[in-house]
Amino acid sequence: MKSLEDLKKMREEAKKRVELREGGKDYRVVVGMATCGIAAGARPVLNALVEETARGDYNCTITQTGCIGMCTLEPIVEVYDKNGDKTTYCHVNPEKAVEILRQHIKKGEIVTQYTVAAYQK
């Protein structure tokens, strides 16, 4: 059994790792990187997002996840705001990814024509 001090130290280290991943930013951008996403072109999308955020002043973190569950709509990018609200973009390519950053993250304007809701209409 660990001592109370060891457990506190482990907790602080875990919190730091989460903070690095979450970043304390207003937005979290998540790219679906399961086999279906990668096959559909998610890797260049992820690279474009990372490169653009490195060049610009974006209040977001870029992360990846496994299968989002809508394989026919890949590559998928989900944007979570600080309230936990999610916007799901589908059939994203590198150019659309940069536009999403510039419009949604910088200006707070959802790029409606790239969302799942617009695709389903």
C-alpha cells in the first residue's frame, strides 16, 4: 500500500499530464484517427491542424482519438468548447481543417457547411 504522500504525489503528476493534454484552452480539437479515419485521410488533416496552430495564435489544443463511430463521414474533426459543447465536422481535408481553425477557433463562428448536420440534409 502506498503512503498518503505517495498517493498525493501520484495525483499531482496525473493532474499535470491531464493539464498538458487538455491545455487549459477554450477549445479542444479532436481528430478521429482510427483505421477508418486514417484510410480516409485523417493524418494530413491532423498535420495541417498542428502546423497551423504552431504558426498562429489559436486558443486550442489538438488531440486525436480512435473511432468516432461514423466511418462513412471520415475524416472527422470534433471541436469542444470550454462548456463541453461539441461541433462535429465531417469529410474534412487539410484546407477545411485550416478554415475551421480560422473561423471556429479564432472567430467563434461554426463553419456550418462542413458539419454533420449540414451533410445529413
